[in-house]
Amino acid sequence: MKPNMDSFVTQMVDYFVEKGHKRIGFIGGSDRNIDTGKPSMDIREWSFRQSTAYYGCLNEEYIFISERFTVDDGYRMGKELLKKRYCQQHFVWQVTHWRWVCYRL
């Protein structure tokens, strides 16, 4: 089974926008280019950017990406979020390839 990551993210953004939310953020990690081994944009981040741009609510300040998306990185980015006081937005957290968390801070 291979999940459709693009569809997952698009559906989450659609849901938030349908509920009237415009300040939507993303927390995730980068992917690796299979040919070069260098970091590249993950399909979930790309889908998030495309979906929020479509609705006119893309905001770079609400996107947090780590080179290595570990538990420690997620914790660190969550703390950064709280410092910036983005407490009224909704966030899509890239937890693993199989699980997603939509969270309202």
C-alpha cells in the first residue's frame, strides 16, 4: 500500500479552509533527492504550498522545515512556534510517512 501524500495534504488544507481558517501552517522535514543525495522539498510540503497558495493563505512564516525530521527537531520547531505566538492557526505536522497530525494550537 502506498498512501497518496499529495491528496492527504490537499484534503487537510481544504478542510481547514472550509471551516473558515486562513492561518494554516506546516511542520515537516525535507526529502532526499535519490540521484544526488541532497535535501529536496518533500511532496507534502510542496502540496501544502500549492494548496494554501490556491486559497490565498500561503504564509512562509507558518512553514517550519527541518533537514532531519526527528522527534528532537519536531520539539524544537514546536517551541519556536510557541515563541512566535502562532496560537490561533492550524498546523499540519508531518509525523511519519504513515501518520499525520492536524493540530490546533
